[in-house]
Amino acid sequence: MDPISILPSITELPLPAIERAFFQKYECYNPAIPKLQFMKRVGPVKGAWSPEEDDILRRAVACSTPVLWDVVAKAVKGRTPKQCRERWMYRLHPELKKTPFEQWEDDLIYHEKKAIGNKWTQIALKLPGRTSCSVKNRWYTVLRNRYGAESDEGSSSSSNDIANQISIDSLLNKPYH
């Protein structure tokens, strides 16, 4: 007789409640499943949202006043409250602007970035319908190259000036002490 066949499965073992709760999160009851798939976790869905999930999320948000993300997430099976909130705030909210940025928006982003730095949320509040993420992406993909790195806080022009002042010849001519 095969020694493995006489071993009880995990569900047959008398485990304390904590261990039982741990194993109930996993679908691990069939030893015929290959080892890599053996501990397949049952939990939140990861990855792209389906159009059906988007529709369910829209209806759940419309029914929840004020929006309670824990309640909304129960309507969208397999999604966490954080996933639902971020999907709504950054993709599905009807007041989001998905049109290309206009020149006045670019100018505002540039001047605010120069004045207050990388405070994307504060800058986005001055642009109706734009998220902090879209403003930040606009800066790093288009505006930084257009306006140059002059308003980047991380630019090290002073250190570059110092490096240019020190020539290799002056370093080579100095004796070591």
C-alpha cells in the first residue's frame, strides 16, 4: 500500500479554529491537482475590469447615498472596497474629463508646478474633471519636456556648474598629501 494514500486530507485532520480558518481561504482539497495550482487562493479578483463589473459598479454607486465603499464592494463580487473606489474615482466617474488637455490647462499645470512643486492633488483641484494622476502623467509625459527641467525640484544645475568648473587638468596637477 502506498504510504501517501493512507495519509488523511487536510479537511479530515482535527485542526484548531485558527488553522481551519486559514485553510478555508484556499481550494486545496483535491490532491490530484498539480502542486502549483494546489494552493489557489480564493479572494479578491485582480486584473482588468469587465464591462459587466463596470455596470454593476455604476448601479451600486447610484444606489448608495452617501457612497459607502464597503456596501458597494459587496455588490461587485470579488472586488475590494479600495478597488471599487479607485475604479470609480479614476475611470468611471461621470464628471471626469477624458478629452485632451487644453492649452490653458497646460499653462496652469506649469505655473502651479513652479509655484508649489509636485503637489499634484492641489494642482488637480484647480482643474475641474482632472485627477491628480492625470495631471502628474501630463507633466511627466509632455510638459516637462516642453518647458524643460527648469521647474523640477530634483534638477541639480548648481552641482553641474561646480563639476564644470573643476577641470580634469586641475585635479591631475594637484599632489596627494
